[in-house]
Amino acid sequence: MRVTHGMTNAPLARMTLEKSAELTGWLGNRGVRFQPALIGTLNLGRTNAFFLGGGRALLNSLCRHAEDLEVSFAYDTRVSDLELRDGTCQAVTLADGRIITPRKVIATAGGFEANLDWLAEGWGGAARNFLVRGTPYNTGTVLRSLLDGGAASVGELDQCHAVAIDARAPKYDGGIASRIDGVPFGIVINRDGARFYDEGEDFWPKRYAIWGRLVAGQPDQIAYAILDSVGVTRFMPSVFTPISDASIEGLAEQVGLVPAAVQATVETFNAACPPGPIDQSVLDGHSTSGLQPEKTNWAAPIRKPPFFAFPLRPGITFTYMGVEVNDRAEILMQDGRPATNLYAAGEIMAGNILGQGYLAGIGMTIGAVFGRIAGEQAARRLNRVTAGDTS
């Protein structure tokens, strides 16, 4: 409730959190291995579990387990359309023209973050400057088919998980290595050299996902994180080397900003910082005084050269608008009835939980919790039909 500001389906959110406690054991029984949190990983060691080998190792383990259960995979089999009639998926059309008549369908096809035209319906021209952190293939084809076929929608077009990533990252598939985690330990300025938000509002896991939206709201969707030689050591580095200079004016010139404007912003910020060290392990209340906006925690002056800059762009991870579901992961139709053979899990339905905001790791949690539920529900219904019970 805190990170979404109440924009959530509270019963589904509560269920997700409760069932998340089962996931490490369930995944571990399927060959997934975990590792301790690394220093600097958003201070998540108490609340989050980390896969040994990352997402690729997770997928490999789950695929091996599925193959042991004689589950078959059809690769390079893109879905182009779903035919829905009266709350039932009658046919699945593939890109090669083949048509499949399904008994049960679980939609896990993600959102539409790589569809810049669809994003522009909510964001306008700013969407053209977004960088897509993941695959270029999440264009929302399945989601569009479901909505056009009468599925109820949830979430808003302009709500998404978007973080501040290095502006030098590629348009697609930059991944987690392009994320910049140094915001709390310096200042962030726009192309005019002005600060525009409290960099120390809360712990980074609760705030890193608002910074993509914040940067998207700035002129030309560009911003710059400015740090000194002390601040730059306080977080895990990104894949890109920061731009550096012995002076703030020289740094500003390198990134194409007006040196006098950036120098004035840094000097004003430094003068507003209290004396003494910061403590990044707590909300230390080490706040500036007299600024608009204030920096309410970890406000340390930017004084020790060399100075560093990271250019920032909005990096979109996934969209929140999707299909509405119930606690059985059944897709709900516009009349409120559950679909007869349609389920959803993951980003395509994450907007039920995430109306706005984000909490580190919750996307994977939503996918895992509702993936389990959808699979179990579909299998039970199939078994009932096989046994002659069509209820």
C-alpha cells in the first residue's frame, strides 16, 4: 500500500505477499539454487532471495524440471491473435498461419513496453526517448487480443516500471547492468542544470523505480546524476564508466550543459548540507535546509574531486496496464464473469497489484505466485473435464 499509494487490489496484494513465503522452497525443489545478497544490491538481504546464476540459471532449472515432467516447448512460435467468444478462447492463431484449438490458455506474454506507438498513447512524444531494458518483442500482441476480445482491463496506459538508466545504453536489451544506483549519494539535474526531486526521499529499493518516470517528465527526457569521488564509491557501478573531470564546470561542459548553471546548483546544494557524515544504512535525516526540493536524507556536499556524471534516460522494464484477474488467476471479462478457459500471470496482469510505484523484486514475485496458481487451476479443470465433471 505504501509504494502504490493505495492503487492496488488489496486482497490480491495481500495474497501475493503471503504466498511469496512459499516460493524459495517451491523453486528449490525444482532445482533452483540461491545465493546470499551481494554488498550493494539495494540493501535487500533481509527481504529478497537471489538466484545463483541469475535469471538464465532460473529458467534453465525450471525448463529442465518441466522436461522431466514431459512438458513440450514450441520455440519460434509467435502468437498473432486470440479468438475470444463469450468469455472462451476458441482459437489461437500463430504467425505462420496455423490455428490451435486450446483447452486452457495461460497468458504470460508480458506487457507492451517495446511498442512505442502504444506507449505514446499514454506518454505522448516522450515515449520516443524511452530505452527498453528488455526484449524488443514485448509489443502487447496477446494483451491487445485479450482486450479486444472482451477481457476487462486494469491499470493506466502511463503507469509502468521505469528506472533511470545510463543514457548510453542501447535502445533494447540493456538489462540490469545499465541501471544507475547512485542517485541517493549525489544530486540529479536536468538539461537546465536544475535539481527537480528529492534524491534521498526513501531507501533506494522503495524509490529507484520512480526515477524513470521523473526523468521522463524532464525536458528531452534527459537528466544527469552528479557525484564526487566519495559518493561514487557508495554503490555498485554500472556497466558504463562515468564521465569525470577535475572541476564541476569542466564536467558540465563535457556533458553539454551550461557550466555556470551547474556550478551554481552544486554550490547552493553544498551550502544547504548539514555538517557531519551520512549513514546510508538508515533514513538518517541528514537533510538540506532551505532548498526546493530538499534532499531529506544522505545530504552530503559534492566537494571532493574528481567529479562524476552519469547521463540518465527513462528505462522502461514493463507496463502496468493489463488484464484483470481474480484470486484463481482467471481473466475477468468486462461483465465481471471469469473467462471459462483463460488465465494470466506475470506482467500481463501485474497492474492488479501495481497500480503505480514498485518494490524491488515484486515483479518476479507476482509472476511466480500467479504462475503457480494459474497452472494449478488449469490442471485441475482439465482433470475434472477428463473425469467427466465440467463444473
